[in-house]
Amino acid sequence: MTVLLIGGACQGKTALARTLFGPEPPLMNGLHLLVRKALEEGRDPQALLPSLRDHVVLCDEVGCGVVPLDPADRTWREAVGRLCCALAQEADTVIRVTCGLPQVLKGQIPCFKGGVSHDR
């Protein structure tokens, strides 16, 4: 199962992932940072997509707010957005997290650890 958790920095994505999937989920934390590293190394960030499948992927939202002046930062921001779009297309579940609260954008919120379901 591929799950994408998106939201601002420090909004509770990691805590939610641990609540939903236990303390050691197959977690890929910091997709936005992996994209930056790929760009710095001259690699296409879209090539990361196969390695993200069957993981819980956490990504900080970097597309909101003021558009960066630096062209490299704009390129990074766009690459993060495009990769998140591609991953969301394939993902079973996409959840936006704000203030620790999940908002399901696609699929269903998985059963919480302990078997309590919070489907919406």
C-alpha cells in the first residue's frame, strides 16, 4: 500500500504515520529533501517514483506561499509538486495533515493501530 502524507513543516505527519501504521512503518520521510538532493546531483526527481511505492511517504508542502526569487529554489519547488502529483496519482491513499488533523484527499484513512477505524 502506498500512502502519501503531505502538509506543512511540523504539522504532525510523522506522529500520524506512527499512529496509523505503528512505530516502524515503511516510512520515507522528507520527500522534499530527496528531490533537492536529486536536483543537486543532476538527476531527474521523477526517477524516485518507483522507490516510493509501497511506502508511507511524508512530504512537506513547499508550493504554498511566496514564490522564491532564486531560480534553483523555484525549480525545486516545481519538481516537488510534480513528483507529489505523480505519486498521488498512483497512491492508494493521500492525506493532508494540518495541525495534526488528517484530511483524506484520496482513498480511506487506514484503521488506527488497535483496530479503531476512522474511515471518512
